[in-house]
Amino acid sequence: MNSKFLQAIGLGGLDIGILFLILLLLFIVLLVVVIVEIRKQKNLTQRYERFMQGNEAMTLEDQIQQLAGDVTRLKRESRAYANDIDLLFSKHEMAIQKLGLVKYDAFSEMGGKMSFCLALLDEKDNGVVMNSVHSSNGCYSYTKRITGGKCDIPLSPEEAESIHRAIASVEGTEQG
């Protein structure tokens, strides 16, 4: 059988039976490829559906929305905690943080270093210095206000030393 179409495309001498056999083989190969791809698609669809179900049938979209809500809540709480921390730091500045103690003999005849000066300062070196003088007649205590590590009233050497020790105590250079 001579087909005008086969002659037109240059296959006029080809037996039609061989052509059908080649087409049948190509159809079988194509069918196998289609079946393999359908199975891959089915497997992928099952995996996708399992993934989208998540925990307790929660979809991925629900999980993303929940996580976005969690992030928003955490940011809000973080700002609140930062404000609380700032408030604590501002209050902490005024707390007594530095201490300087100097024991001394106010009178040479007493002995035993019964007198002392105690400096109590905050972060900005504001506070008081207390001087307790022990004598044979009794014990007398005096206080002086300290602002910025300085005093408007003249300081005794022991009072100045206690302030120096208090300021140095934060720097780790306190001397016994």
C-alpha cells in the first residue's frame, strides 16, 4: 500500500505494519511514563495533605497565623519588660550601692579604733557620710550630706577617706 502522505514526508517505502508497531511501542512507553507520573503526583498530593493537616488538623495557614500572633504578643511583652527594666534601673540609681568604712582612734589615749566614718553613696555618688566619735565621755555621731562625691562642709581626713573608699568600691579597688 503506497500512501501519498508517507511519500510526501519521505517515508513512502516504509511498511505500514512496521509504522504501526513503532507507534504501538511509543504508545506503551508513553503510557508507562504517564502511569509513573500519576503515581508520583498521588504520592506528592498525599504528603501535601498530611503536611497541611499538621497537629490536631491545624492547617499550615492556621499555624502561620498563630505564629504571627505569638510574635506580635512577644514584641508587646518585650516592650513592656523593657519599660519595667528601665524603671528598675532608674530606681536603682538612687539605691545605696557604695560603702566606705574607715575605723580610727579619735583620741590617742582610747586605743582600739572605736571611732569610725561610714560613707553610703548611690550610683551618682550622692548620699551621706556618718562619723561616730567614741570618747571616754560617750559616743557622738555626725552626718554630712554628700552630692556628687563632694560635701559643702569641710571633711575630716577620715570622712574624706571613707568617701574615697566608697567610690572606689565599685571599681574593685576598695582597700581594707
